[in-house]
Amino acid sequence: MAVDGTPGAAEGSGPVDPQPTGMTYATWQASHFTGAELGDASISGPDGDANGDGFVNLLAYAFNLDPKGEAVLPEVTVNSDDLTISFVQHTDAKDLIYRVELSANLQTWNESGEMDANPTPGEGNTQRVTIKAAPQENASSNYIRVAVELKP
């Protein structure tokens, strides 16, 4: 399941990075980096890591975080019936694709999950999205992740 959407941060989930409406990666990038930093893709590019915390800028954008601030990971809940992943996204960024993927071995990932039909509104132009996925049958382990990419 692909989820078109945007990043953000809900109240109590970590630092909120307020953004203008109609956001794109380029507008987000311009609002977070200096002119010199914009010229260095290792600092300001989607795969760059501005503060060296291992959380690339694309993920900071996708989850509405400050790329030079604290990384806040999606929340994962596991029970016998399902795996649930919850994250905040900005409602106005339309250049992102979110995919929730499951794996039994951390090598092969399969798209899976069903998005909550009523995301919880957050601060500003944000919402908390929850996606549930059934554990893979006959698997001794189940892993879940959110994959994010910029639309081509």
C-alpha cells in the first residue's frame, strides 16, 4: 500500500517543525539550510545527514523534523493480531510516497498494511497516521518499517 502524503509532528511526539502550506522538498530544504549548505548535497540533499545522527534529510522532511535537531522515529506496536506503525506527516507536502513494508528476515521486504481512514490531527498542518499490518504467517520473526521516497 502506498500512502501519498506529507510529514509532521503531533503534540507530544517530539519537536515540531512548522512549515508553510504547499511544501515541497525544495521549499523545506531552503528553509532549513544556508546557501553554503544548499551547495553541499552531503549536508542538504535527500540522502544527506545534516547533524550526523544517521537520520537522512528525506526522513526528517517526511516526518516534519528539523534536520539539525533530534530524530523521532515512528512508533511501533506489536501484538498477536497485528503490527502497527504510527507516524506524523505534514498534510501539505504532496511530493512524498510512504510505503509500509514487512519482512521476516530483514532482507526481503513486502509492501503491506492498511491505513487508518481517520488520521488524528496534530499541531499546525500535521496529522498522525496509523497503519496496521497482519504478521506474516509461518514466520518466526516479523519486522515493520516505513519506506519514504520523493515522487519522480
